[in-house]
Amino acid sequence: MKVTFQIEGASPVIIACNAGDNLLELARRANVAIDAPCSGNGSCGKCRVRLVEGELESVQTRHLTDEEYAEGWRLSCYSKVLGDCTVFVPDIASAYQSRMKTADLSSPQEVVIFQECQEQLHASGIRFENPFRAVVLHLPVPSLEDTMPDNERLSWGIRDALGVERVEIPFAVMVGLAHILREENFAVCVKGRLEGDCFHCMEITGSEDTVLVGAAIDIGTTTVTMVLADLATGAILAKGSSGNGQIRYGADVINRIIQQGRPGGRKKLQDAIIKETLSPILVNLCKSAGISARSILRLSVGANTTMNHLFVGVDAASVRMEPYVPSFFSWDGLLAEDLKLPANPLAPVLIAPNIGSYVGGDITAGTLASGIWDKDEMSLFIDLGTNGEIVFGNRDFLMSCACSAGPAFEGGDISCGMRATDGAVEACVLDEATMEPSLTIVGDPDQRPVGICGSGIIDIISELFRTGIINAKGLFVREGERVKRDDHGMGRYVLAWAEESETGREISINEVDIDNFIRAKGAIFSAIDTLLKSVDMTVDVIDRVYVAGGIGSGINMKNAVNIGMFPDVELEKFHYIGNSSLSGAYAMVMSDAAAAKTAEVAANMTYLELSTYPGYMDSFVAACFLPHTDARLFPNSCRS
Amino acid sequence: MKVTFQIEGASPVIIACNAGDNLLELARRANVAIDAPCSGNGSCGKCRVRLVEGELESVQTRHLTDEEYAEGWRLSCYSKVLGDCTVFVPDIASAYQSRMKTADLSSPQEVVIFQECQEQLHASGIRFENPFRAVVLHLPVPSLEDTMPDNERLSWGIRDALGVERVEIPFAVMVGLAHILREENFAVCVKGRLEGDCFHCMEITGSEDTVLVGAAIDIGTTTVTMVLADLATGAILAKGSSGNGQIRYGADVINRIIQQGRPGGRKKLQDAIIKETLSPILVNLCKSAGISARSILRLSVGANTTMNHLFVGVDAASVRMEPYVPSFFSWDGLLAEDLKLPANPLAPVLIAPNIGSYVGGDITAGTLASGIWDKDEMSLFIDLGTNGEIVFGNRDFLMSCACSAGPAFEGGDISCGMRATDGAVEACVLDEATMEPSLTIVGDPDQRPVGICGSGIIDIISELFRTGIINAKGLFVREGERVKRDDHGMGRYVLAWAEESETGREISINEVDIDNFIRAKGAIFSAIDTLLKSVDMTVDVIDRVYVAGGIGSGINMKNAVNIGMFPDVELEKFHYIGNSSLSGAYAMVMSDAAAAKTAEVAANMTYLELSTYPGYMDSFVAACFLPHTDARLFPNSCRS
């Protein structure tokens, strides 16, 4: 018995199987990428494939309309093979794209925010200096009177040029030294790292190529973002992002940890991030910057604890099992060659240190970028990603915790979710009387809507709540033209009719979307609440709130407070700081002082493990309402 | 058109070709190992294959008897393909074996000599200490109250056990740390290197496996010899040797350098030494010692300059081209993983430093082992290998030079040459009147002769000369029952008739053998002569002569003087010191002080490049007689 996967834009893959085999499992075995954020438990509805030939035993579920089911669409996680069959698999790359977060410096606003962050760090006294140097040498050509061997000749030239005592020439450079010296007639450029009185060579090129490159990488559970920077000037040479290729092993860290624990799983998950995700981006960015990958002399990574473990290929099992002891917090001496990254093999890979199982390097790097470690005032730092992380404190102390928010803020759990690019509904106001929406759409004035991005979702839910269309539980309680119900009675609000949208499909938000979102925002708020309680404080003490992550600069803080996602403090206290993990990673790759400061911040940060913290679950349950079961916490919410 | 190679003991290989293609070239292209010490110039006669089917255009040459030619034996270097054909290729491994030198510690005498060397170094004040340590740890098991991550837990344990400040855990150890800690319930052994206040972890195992291993390797042009030693006690855990797999690319360094310069050549030559030669020996020795290759924490290599370049994969072209500038003399920071050697990937590979294009690490390591750097008396150190190297001096100065002796001392250029194992003629006396030989044969009293080893060849030539059977040019000048001539008039002396020998083939030495040997001994003597002249000294000043290399402990120094190979000094001044390159390498792997002393010896040694030294060629020509054209230099020679 066999299944043929017809993959969009790729060659078909055939795999032998037995009757009753699960289709998603088969796809994974055959290395066929199917988008499965929920890792196959039927809840996300993203793993759809279309049956072309043969038969599958397959439950329809609420994720597929009758029409879609009739067209052959099936959820692969809910399908069993009955006999030979052929299924069409949509291109997963597009699926990734549709869930991509916005803080990848693709918009001018993000670039401005990013640069303000760096200036802030300068202002805080962080010196943007690193030890990488390019030395152009014109060495004497050997003769019978001057028979110094190649390596001593090179060392002599470098010592003379830099005034160092010692020169270290590594294997990779030594092996090609005889050739390049003679090819370039002993006029070369040596790139490397200055450490005390020693220069460590890393690359030798012709005398024209003197560029020194750093790569700063934010590895999110859902999205990966990267910039290449000139290590001498700080200029951004190239930037880019893509979905995290591990997504087919589950949308959240828990599912990824389970998958990496299976036989061969660690290698698969590591390949998914390094070979399938980071390497292609690095290669593309090098191409667009017109540099050789070997010129990348340092990399820095901001990633959560699980992503860090999967990135380096270390067993992450203990991250999710009591007593929640990860294999490492910080890691010294990691090199690009250890991970087979397309960069100079000897390039150090700086990992922003983790401080707990669920507060990782993305948060320590982000905390660096936020600057809260340098301020007297009490700051709350909120990173909205697939996990939500909270840091609270000032220059005297820093507390942190994490909660699992799920992919809602990145559009993952929302049926019409998308990134904040052309066609995204990024803001929304509803008329209380008519219930008619007034949408702000990214793009040209005549752009039709395609889907809803993170900030749009917050607005819609806030407005639905304000206008009494949904109740505190997120259920539809007003009837009207735009409120529809399916056969199972599930309500939805239609933002754009099929004929008004770009795609010809209705743009709407349903009760499942709203429920997913409420649980996500409840997780965030209860984490903040618990963290404050743990130090016997209340929201009154908060001087500033820094919001980071992929939700985008268009986030309406008033609406976020309105629905009980953020604490009810004065709106002018809120600041959106973009992808702070990437900002922090950039600072680390550019500046030794920034890297050292990140380590210091991490060492001084206290980690609160919410999953074993008394009272957290109660707080979470209480927060899964609009705005909260205890409305006194939100005096300024529209419905309080 | 195609050629099928039927390889003894292996699967056949078929290669497409054109009419007129050279058979040896085709074999190399097809990666078929054919023994070709002279690299295909027709002089050695070792590249014989047997034509099974089809036709070859092939010159018979003096290397094949009529009978052999009739049986289908052909020299592959002298054969052109005319059409489809099949040839039988003898197993090259046996060919290597037959040319293997003796100084591989396989005989008890060699072991005694080896150990005396080490004791001598102790006596010279070299402390046998190294920084490798095994630490057994019983770490506390993590709990909710003790959530230190794995790497910090391990570091803490090591700092506590060793009293060091810092611990470095490399990637290879980190990646498996989570697993092994839990598998061994946090009771483990960590092996690594102590450097100042820092312990560099290299391997983590169960708490029972505490062995620390060093590998000392002598890479000769013809033969490779290795010992595994316990780094804590110095005990030899295993020892072994084999032919250098590069032999099919030429018997001497010049031919190897030419071959490595061809497209893909560097990789082929490196693979031949690392993949095909060293790796199998290392794996076998580990097996026989009952250890894991990952327990090998340091390696040391004594090898000539060319072998060192080919070993590390660095272009050796400049070694043989004016101005004779090698790519390196010494090399710091080389690791086993750089060369993909089966050992701990982080094991440092110590290369005994080269001091010139033709005086390499085998000589600096050998000089260390000889102890001449510690003596007041004037010593001459002679290493007899494929190249002959000479060092002269004492604690105040050291001079050195090299000459190309060819493989004669290792049996390579001698038709009945073999190693000093069972059946080898190791000594010989001739009756001047009857010309009958009296042979000493290695093995049981009733062992029949198989061939002639290095010391036997010296004896035979010396005796043929003493008894007037050959003249000063090495030509047969007496007739007798044992002196035969072939159709071309070439004379030979029969040591054992076909029916007396173990193989059923006659054991003899012919004029070509003698001529090869005279050129080899002439090269050695003229190098000694030139070196002494360069410092305005004569043989009278020599207090001691240390003879090292593969020729074996049975060497008769009197006979070696008799034929003008060694200078005519009192016989009690001669000392055979075995494989001094291996002895030196062993000292280096065991002792940091020995490694440092080798570097010091190398730094203080002056190199004389004979190929450009005025007068050397004249001296060589003059030495290509028995004993010498100037007989006054050999007052004690039998014929003077």
C-alpha cells in the first residue's frame, strides 16, 4: 500500500504504508512538510491536504466547510489511509509566510524603532566596539636569501602591522595559505580577531576584500529574523526573515520538545532550523549584500531556551520535565563550524543566555535592548511571541517569567490571521448602532482586505466587546447582518464579504478565534499579575511598559488594555520597541560591551517558574474573560 | 574500450579508456592500488600485473624473466592498452609488508632500545608530565530546589574536584551532556586537559572508564609506526605498523610532491596517509588495547617535511622548488578533528617541527631521542630512511642536512629485499676461497631463507667486496658457481638456490641491486662529509655515531664502514638507537617538557641545503665507489 504526496512546487514523494496509518505521521516519515502548528491534535486546522485519488478515512471537523470537504480537502492529522492514494500538499513556504510576524525590519517604522534602540544603548554607555580587524599586508616574496616558511612570514607581517606579540593561524587558513600567498603574489588581506596581545586569523583573502560581517539572528518559535551588519561601521548590509522550518513539528515549544525526543528527532529539529531555515536565509543575505559567507566573523542569537537547545542539537527533554533543568543557560566557545552554519567556520556564535526553562536568550537580549536595566523607574517588559515573556524591575532588580500564549499574536490560531503586509486589516472601529466596521488596511488606498494581522485582531475583539456584540466570555450575544452562525451554531463576525475581499473568501473572526485569543491574552495578563504579586506589588508602581514582539507597531494599547491583555495603566506609559530580541542580538554582535552587559543582565535576573507557582492557574482562569473576572482591575475598560 | 582490474582479495574494477593509455595511469585514475615505488619510470620493477585476457603493448625490461613474461606478467608503467583487456593486480598490502622496516617495536631488542632512550631522556632532566587528567565525579541529582543547568553543575563539580577556577566544556561534550548525565545518574568521569587555572573537558564517560591515552606516530615515507601509551603511567598499550599508503604515488618524496600537485592530488595523498594508513592502524590498536578512540587525548607525529605537509593537506609544491620554502616548520593548535583522525576530536596533534625542506620533524624528534643536545662530546646522528638525514654537533651547536637515499635501506630498491622477520637473511659471511655463503636467518634454526633485510644487504655487499667478487664499482669480477649472468650480461650472486629457499625462488643480489645500494650509501656518506666540511671539521672529531632508522638492530657497523657507508671511526663509537622518530614522538606525547625541548632543539639547529651547496655533487660522485674514490678516508676498509 502506498501514498503519493503531490507537493506544490516540488517533485512528488511516494511512501509505502499500511492500512490505518495516520497521514500526517506518514508525511513526517517521508520528510514531506505539512503545516501542523498544533502538531497533529486536530485543533489548528492548518494541516489540510487535498485528496486527488484513492480513499482516506477522515473526519470533517469544524475546520473544513462542506464545500471544501467536497473538493477533497482533508485534515491530514485526522486522516487514515485505507488504500493506495494520492494527496495534494500545499506549499508550506506560503503557509509560513502567512503567519510571519512583522518585526523583521521590513517596514520603515520597524527600522526607526530598531535604530532608536541602538542609540539608546549608546546613550546608556555601551561602547560599540568589537575585536574584529582586517589587515592588508604586502609581504616580501621568498628568495634563497629569505626562506622563512609561509606561516612565519604571515605572522611576522601581522605582528608588524598590528603591533601584537602573537599570531594564531588556524587549520582552515593554514591549509590554503601556500596557495593564496602565491596566487596573490604575497599581497593579501587577513581578517581575524584581536585578543590581548594575540591576533587570531580567521580568513585570508585578496587584498581588496576587507569587509568584516556580523550576523544577528532572532530565532522565534514561529519566525526567524536576521540582519547582516558591517562590523566596522554598524551599517546593515542585508536583512530578511522566514518562518521557522520546525513548524511542521508543532507550533509551540512543548510539541517541538516531544518531537525532538523521538528517535532521530534531535537531528531532524536541528536540521529544520539550521539547514532548512537559517542556512538559506544566510546564503540569500550574503548574496544580496555581495559578500562571501566566510566574511561572517561573528554571529549572535536571541532565542528562547528550547529554540537554543534545538539550535545547538542538545537534548531539550529536561526543559519541560520537572525539575525543569535545562542543559545550559549560557554557552561559551560555540563556533559556526560546530553547527555547520554558512559562515566563517571559526566565527564565534554568541548565544544570549537563558535564565530559565521558559525565559531564554530572546528575553535577555530583549531586556538589554529595552534599556530597563539602566533606569531608576519601574518598567514592565512584555515580549509577545508564541510564548509570552514578562520582565519587571529596574536597575536594582529584575524579575521574569513566561507563559504559553500560543501563536495567536502571530496569526497562528486565527482562521484569517496574516502578517501585517499588503491587505492586512491592521486596525478596526465598529459602529455601535449599525455594527458596521471601518477597517484600516495595509497598502494602497484601494487595497482590498486579505486577512487580519495581530494589531487588527486586538482591535476587532476590543470593538466587538465594546459594542456588546460579544460578551465577557467571547461569545456572540447580538444578532445582526454581519453576525453569522454555522451549522454547529458557532458565531462569527464578518469584516469583509467574500465579494469585497482580495481573495474572494469572506474575512471573518469566529468564536474559536476569539477563544484562542482570550486564552492567549489571559496567559499574558495572569503572568504579569503573578509576577507583580510575587514581589508584593501592584500595577500602580509601573512607570513604563515596553511591548516587544511580532505584533507590530500598529498595536492599539488602549484596546489591549480594554480587553484585559495589558494592565490598566496610563496609555502614555506604553512603548512599542519592535523585535527587541533582534535588536539585542545586533548589539551583541557589534559590541563586546553589549554582549557582556547581556550576560550581566541575565545573571541578575530572577526567574519565576509559573507552572509550579502557587496561584498562577487561578490567576489565569480569572483572566480568561473580557477584560477580567475582577473588573476592578480594569477601571478604564469600556465595559467596566 | 575498457580495462578490467582483477584485484587480489577485492572486487574487480572496470575503467573506460582509449587506445594507447598507460596502464599504471589508468589504475591510478580508477583508484586501483598498484605498488609503484619509482612512480612509473620503469626503474623499480614493482608495478607488475598479470595479463589475463586481451592485449597490452608492453616492454619486457630486465625486471621480468622470460618465464614471467610468458606467464603474462607485465610492468604496468611500461604497458599501453591496445583493446579491451583484463589484468590481475597482486594485493598491494602484501607488497607493503615485504618492504616494511623493522624498527616498529615488534622485536624485543627494539623495545629495549626504545626504553633505554626514554630512560636517557629522564636522566637528561626531562620530566615526564602532561596536563591530561581524568576526574571521577558524583554530582548531586537536580531537584526543584537545585535547578542548576547541566553545564554549570558539571563545571561546579570539576572546580570542586580539581581546585581550578574555570572549566571549558566544548561543543562535542555539551551536545551529549544532558544524555550521559541522566544515563549515568550524574556519576561520570570527565577527561580533559589542565591549563593554568582552567580545565578543558575533552570527553565524558561512565565513572569506570578513566584511561587517558596518547598516540605517538612515526610517519615515514615508506613505513608508518605507532604506539598507544597510557598518559598517566607511560605504559605501552598497543603498537603496530604498516606501509605508508602513499607508496602507490611514488617511493620518494619528490614523486609524492609531483603527484599531490595534480588536480585533486592533495586530497588523494592526504586520504592515502590518513584514511588508508593511519586510521586503520589507530582503530586496530584501540581494539587491541580495549579502549575507545575518543580516549586518545593527544597525538604526536614525527615525520619529514613533505610527509608533514601531505598529512595536514597543505600544498607541498614549494618544498621541492627554489627557494625551497615550506608552508610551515612548526604548527600550533592542530586538532585530531581537523584531520578526521579516529581519536578524540579535540585531541591536540603535536607535530615535531621541521627545520628545512628536507630535514623534518622525524629528525628533530629523533635528535631529541638521541640525547646529543645534552652532551659535551661531538656526536653524529644518522637516520637511515627513504631519505637519509644527518645531524652533527653537541650541546653548543647542531648542524643538519638531508640526502635522498631511496628505499634501498628498507628493501625497496633491492630485488629480494624484505623486512627483518622470519626468513630474512640478516647477516652473512662469505668464504673468500670457495665463495660459499654462511647465512644468519631470522627465525627457527630450520627456517629457510625468504629474502634479505637491510642489515643482510650491507653484509653481503661488504663480503662480496672483501672477497673480491665485486669491484669498487659493484660489478662482478670473479666467476664462480654462485655468480650468474642473465642474457643481458648482468651479474648476480646467488645466496640460496631456488630449492633451498622457502619460496622456491632463488635468493640473489644483482648488479642493479648493488648499484642502487652504492648510490644510497654514497648519498649518506657524502652528506656526512659535506656537513663536516661546512664546519671545517673532519671525522676525527666524532666522539659518537648514533644510527637510527629502519635498518634494524642487527646492523654490522664494521661492514657499513667497510663499504664506505659510515665514516671510518672506532667501532665502539657506533650506537644503534632504533626508530628515534617514534621514540621522540612518544616522549613528546607523554611529556610537555619533551615537546618543548624538541622545539628548542629545532630552533637551535642549522639547516644545510645540500642541493644548492657547492661541492656536494662532487662529494656524492666520489662516494659512489666501494669504499670511496679516496681510499685514504677508509684506512680500515678491508680493501684499502
